[in-house]
Amino acid sequence: MTRALLYVGLLIAIMAAADARPKSAEPKCKSGPVDLVFIIDGSRSVRPHEFETMRKFMIDIINELDIGLETTRVGVVQYSSQVQNVFSLKSFSKPAQMVKSINEIIPLAQGTMTGLAIRYAMNVAFSPEQGARRNVPHVAVIVTDGRPQDRVAEVAGAARESGIEIYAIGVARADMTSLRAMASPPFEDHVFHVESFDLIHQFGLQFQDKLCGMDLCLESDHGCDHICESSPGSYQCLCLPGYTLNEDGKTCTPIDLCAEQKHDCQQICIASPGSFTCDCHKGYTLNDDKKTCKMIDYCSFGNDSCEHQCVSVLNGFNCKCNEGYTLNDDKKTCTMIDYCSFGNDSCEHECVSILQSFYCRCRDGYTLDEDETSCTMIDYCSFGNDSCEHQCVSVLNGFNCQCNQGYFLNDDLKTCTMIDYCSFGNDSCEHKCVSVLSGFFCQCNDGYSLNDDMKTCTMIDYCSFGNDSCEHQCVSVLKGFYCQCNDGYSLNDDKKTCTMIDYCSFGNDSCEHQCVSVLNGFYCQCNEGFSLNDDKKTCTMIDYCSFGNDSCEHQCVSVLKGFHCLCNEGYSLNDDKKTCTMIDYCSFGNDRCEHQCVSVLNGFYCQCNDGYTLNDDKKTCTMIDYCSYGNHSCDHKCVGVLNGFYCICNEGYTLQKDGKTCQSDNLCNTVEHGCEYQCVSTPGSYHCICPEGHVLQDDGKTCGTCRSSIIDLVLLIDGSKSVRPNNFELVKQFVNQVVDQLDVSPKGTRVGLVQYSSRVRTEFPLSMYQTKEEIKKAVMNVEYMEKGTMTGLSLKHMMENSFSETEGARPANKNVPRVGLVFTDGRSQDDITEWAKKAKEAGITMYAVGVGKAIEDELRVIASDPVEKHFFYTADFTAISQIAENLKLNVCAAESQGEIEVKDPCACESLVEFQQATMSTLDQLNQKLSAMTKRLEVLENQLLTKK
């Protein structure tokens, strides 16, 4: 690129020298091999005499070149609405041939399709077929007088990427922004702008001496980041140690040894230009070798907070307990491990934890067995039981004395006495009981003999000795006998014979019904229908139910000579007199139940219809609120109905087909919103918006142009000595030209003006003037300051003062755009970076306008993104009026001619764009129709649901 830059500079210098100095037989400076293509504007805006000047411009440069197939090759392309290849790089090898062809060019006199011409040069003019050479600089010089009618930025970028170095020369009406979009960087070396074709040669003089042996680095550093090194007719940029030169050949980038992995740091590498230092991750410290790292031992700082042990870890330490202990919740203290808590089933009685183990222990009165787990009760008798008269029996924690069989323990609980079994009750002995060891025997009184059962006694039967004199029985008595009649008989007076007794004659009151005498007594007899009871005296009516009452469903009730059926409580006897039916208490009147009455045994209860729940009064019913269960999943509102629920939406929303979710009504599709540009729907409402660069008017529907936009504008104008008084008057006219484009009013745009040189002076703040006339008059009365160029100081003043509310800036919450415009003609004598950055970060839109010796890099630092729309430059103060117009067009996007392209309506690209726009409009109409159809369906569903 540097070689091509020098070459084109040489061309322009030679051309200028050709006009300004006597011509010599040989060119003053010879160049190396170059392929050069002139791309000249032949549009109708180029007047005939201007085209002749451009023709002479090319011829003069060619006459000073070393033309030849091995040296410099030249081609010429003319363009307007189409492209004409005048001659290619391989067409001619002699200047005379080229001059003849140039003189025969006829202007095309149509539009200005600069982008089309650049594309032709890239694809055709610089192709091998047309004579372009490899490894030879490809240089294109574009000369134009107007704004391109097609896109140039994209195709120019592609041409530059293909290796073509582009120089853009703009004349008169040429657009500086478009020139910058076409040219190669840096712009100060590749973009030229003059007021007329007559001045097209003036730029050659500034390159001539530099290219022909002078030290080119003396007067300018040529944008070198670090060092500019001169060579004969050229220069090169070098970098300081630790830096490497970038591909642009000017700027330098620090050599990052860390990124290139040229370090031996164990963890972190910190780069510095051409060098590095090592560092460690958090929790590590750098070793003495300054490369490796070791983990910080936090325990070494003092681990008093740990009860047992301190263990260092990354970025800290942990406490650890000795063996047999566990760490407590405070993570510092320790508690001995309770091994018994793990399950002490092996211990029969008790488990006792000790350090790292446990042992078994027996309860009081027991001793631990040899297996050290089970327990045996202590045998206290084994210690000596002499105190017990008979036997010693061990018990828990002691012993008891026990007597042998047939003895009982005395009150002293040690001695024994033989048991007197007769004292327990001698009922078994009829007469006498005689105690012996472990038992007793019976003995009879005098006149009796002991029976075989050894208990009872029988009187001696004197009758057995002969009792014939007794009719019935002889009854022995003690030491004698008497006669006795058999049962049912009475002894006659002779005391020997007997007569049967009539028991009924004694009175039969004990018989309830009838008395019948029989031997030895009588028996009672009942009347018919009764049966004799077990007492053989009373009578009970016969229970016919007991004979089998299967025919009675519930109860059978006996009556004389029969029975009848009876129902349990809560039931009534049916007409068949056998079966029962539960009494229906609801039939008595269930007005107390709101819905249903359900009869149950001995009563009733209330029940609600399906979808209702019984209230606490157990009578009334309330419809179940299914919405209250929380599982309705309605997007907005849930409405409970019988046995279910349905969803409804908030106002401004429509229920969707799933019956649950709600979608905002797009009112923009259903109402006459009247929005001039675009309608934006919101829930239940809508609002209008305007395109970028336009402002919504008070009616909330129409959009105003830039003249109705509201901004706070502060202009910073350079009043340094280099501007000169006559040019400062042009600057003031420039300011007023900008003001003319604004809608100045207390509620509209406000304007403030600041002049700076070696100091800064507010000429008038934002709040001072409220009309254009007042501002323009005040501008013309501003006095020229002269002295230095402190641009950075002026930016600081603007930030701290000009845009303060005290000087008239509107509060930030009002969202009024803030715009700053810097006008300068030279390099700033202080740093601008800090305050330019702060201004943009504060939301201020910054414009930078440069004239003459203004430094492009500084202007770009000041300008907001995109820089191309906020950065303007001209070489001459007389051209700043054109910048004022361009500035207005750039702020007002809708009026910007730079954004409007004049296209061939029959071109393929135009037809595609028209088709896409048409399809987009049809899609929008279909979407609106679909939205209206869906809304009608939802409304219909809602009406059906309500019905």
C-alpha cells in the first residue's frame, strides 16, 4: 500500500510540476512498475470545459510517467449511468497512443453510477485478460464531481480487499462522505476535494519535494504510531522494542509473549510490551524463582481456632479431629465418637463409650460374663447361707430363706415351723382332725366308725342287728334306733306302721294353677296354654315364637295360644304383618334440606346435588368453587360454574382456543388508529411511533421532520490564531447556516455557543436565546479570540458546564437529545480522548467538522458512531457551507440525499426489491385478516359458553 501511495503521490506531484515548472526531457522522479487505471466521471453534471480540464489532467500525468509494458501501464474507464472501457492496461505501450485515445473520449452525459464503475474496474479493468500484472501495485484514481446514485461503500471495500489502492478526487459538488467510503485509508493521503476542476492540479505541489529525495519524516510523521524512518523519496514506519508493526504499516501492537505461549509461568502470565511477569491464582503465592507457585499455608498464620488439627486447603484451611473424635457443627471443636450409638446389640445390659471403642457394663446386682457382653445375676447364697434354717434362694441384689415341704417360714424369715394342716379347715374330717408331718388324718367320735374314705364317720347301725318290728325303715341313732316311714308316709301312733301323706291337703298355695298329690309329695300342673316352669310350681304362657319365627322379619311376640310379629325401632310393620320397612323420616317433610334428604335408621341427613358442598349447618348447600383449588391454569381470571370453571381475560385481551391463555388485542388491526408511520399495540391500547430522525407531534399520530425535532445543541468553534479573522467570519456563517435548519423555541431546539483557543469562553448558553434571529445576531457579534488550540479543554467545559441544567440543558428524564458539534482547523494542543469518550458515554451525540490542517484521527475520536455520519472535512474554509448542508442532511435521515439511491427500475435488483416489498405488504394484510378471524372465533366461543 505504501508503494502505491508513493506512486500516486508521485503522479500528482509530477502533474503539478508539469503545470508549474518548465518541462524537461526526463521526468524528475522515476517510479517502479505500477498498473494505473483512471476512473473518470462522464455524467451530465460535468460541463464540457470541465471535462476538458479532466482530460488534460490525465494527459499531463501520463506525459510525466515512465510508460512501458515493463514499467507503468495505464488504463482509462469512463462512467455515467453505464461504464465505457476507453482503453485497457494492455492496449498501449507509448504515451502518444494513450493521449490520442484520451482526446477522442466523448462524454456519456448520463447519471453517476460510481459503484458500477468501481465494480467494473475490480472485475474487468484489473483482470489478467485486460493486462493487469501480478505482484505489481494496482492503483485506481477516481475523479468525480457529484454524489453517487448507487451504493459505493460495499463494492469499494471489496475492491480494496482484492488489492486495489483507491484514490478519490472530488470536485465542487462531490460528497466528502462518499469520497471517504470509496478511498483507501489513511484518508489524508487518499482523499482530495477541490472547489473546481481548475484547482485539480494544486495537490501535486505538496508531494513533489517529499518524493524526490527529501526527508519526508521532517514535516510529518505520516501517521506512524512510533517512529517514522525516511528513505530516498519514501519513508517507513517502525515500532519501539517490544512492539510489532501492524498490517496498515503505521500502527504498532505490543508483542504479547503470553498470548504467543513464549513464557514459562506455571499459572498466570501478565504481558507487557515484549516482556512478561508471572503471577499466581488466588490462594497461591509466587515462589522465589518468580515463575512457579505454591499454595498458601493458612494454618501457619495461627490455627488456635482448631481444637485438634489444622489442615491447609486452597484459599483457607479446615479443622480436623484426632482419631476417635468427630468435628462439631462449628467446624472447629471436636467431640469423642460415641461408638455405642452405632448399635450396641452385643451388650446385654449397658454400653459405655470410650476413646476409639466401647465396653459392656451390667446393671446393679449382676456380674459381667467371660464373653464381656452378657450378664449373670449374683448368687448371694454362695457367700454362706447359715442364717436360713432350711434352704437359701438367691434373688436380685440378695437372697431369701425357704422352708422344706410341710413347713412354713416364721416371721423372722429364717426359721421354720411344721404346718398344722388341720388349722386350714378340717371340713374334710367329719368329726376330728389329727395333724401329722406333711398332712393329717380323721378320727370319729364315740359311737361312730370311720368310713372307707377316711374322712367321714358313720354312726353305728343298731338296726342292722335286726329291725323287723319297723314296717318301713329302722333308723339307727347314737347308741340305739327308731322306726321311720318311707318318704311320703307318716308314722302311726304305734311307732312302727306307716300311712301315705296327702301333701295337697296341707295347702297347695305354692302351685300357681293345680296341685296333684303323689307318693312322697305332690306336683303342680298348669292350665291349658301354659307350661310348668323349672320351679315346678309357677306357670308360664307357652312361647309359640320359640317354635320357629322365620316368618317374622324382625321380632316375634308370643300371646296366649299364638304369636304376632313386631319391627325393630325405626321400622314399621308392612301389611303382610311379617316384613318390616325402615321409616322414611324424609317423608315427614324435609324443608330443612336445601337440596336432598337421605333417610337413615332412626333419622335422616341432608345431601347436596352434584357440584355443591354441604355447609356447616348441615342443611344448606354452596356451589363448589373449582377456581379456589388453584389448578385452573387460567392466564388471567378463573370463573367458577357448576361442576367446573371457565377462564376469562382482562380487558384488552382475547381468550385463545385452549380456553386458558390470553392474547393482547392488537388494536392496531381493528381500529382506525390514524398513525402516520407505525402503530404499536399494547394490552388494551396502542400508540404511534415515528421513524428514526422524526418526532411524534402533539396530536400523538403525525410525525414531524427534523425541523420539528427537539434537541439541545452546543457548538464548539475553534478561535485559534491559525483560523485567521476572515476565515472566522466564514465559521460564524457556518454556525448560522446550521441554526437555519433548526426549529428554535423554548420548548423546541435550544442552541449554545462556545469559542475556544488557549482558553474556553461561553459566548451564550442554551437558555439565553429563544429564536433563530436572536441566536444568529449573537453569533455575528462574537469576537475572535486567536492564540492556541485547546480542543480537549473545550470538551471538558462542554461536559461540566454547557450541558448543565443551570445553563439551560433540559433534565435527562425528559429524554431530549443532546448534540455537540466541534469545529476545528488544526491539531489540538491537549489530549481530547478522555473528554470525547466521556461525552459519548453521557449520551451526547458528537459531530466533528475539520478544515485545512485538522487531524483526521482526532476528528474520528470526537465523532459518534457511525463515524462516517458524524465526521466532516474540507481542505478549504470556502467549502464549509457545503458541510453545513451535509450536516443537516445527516441529522435529518428522511431528507438525506446521501441515503437515497437513484436506481434503474428495470434492473434485476430493483425488480427483486419491488417484489419483496409487495410480498411484505401482502403478508402484513394476511396477518391482519388472520388476527381478525381469530378474534371473531374467540368471541363466538365466548357467546356459546355463556349460553
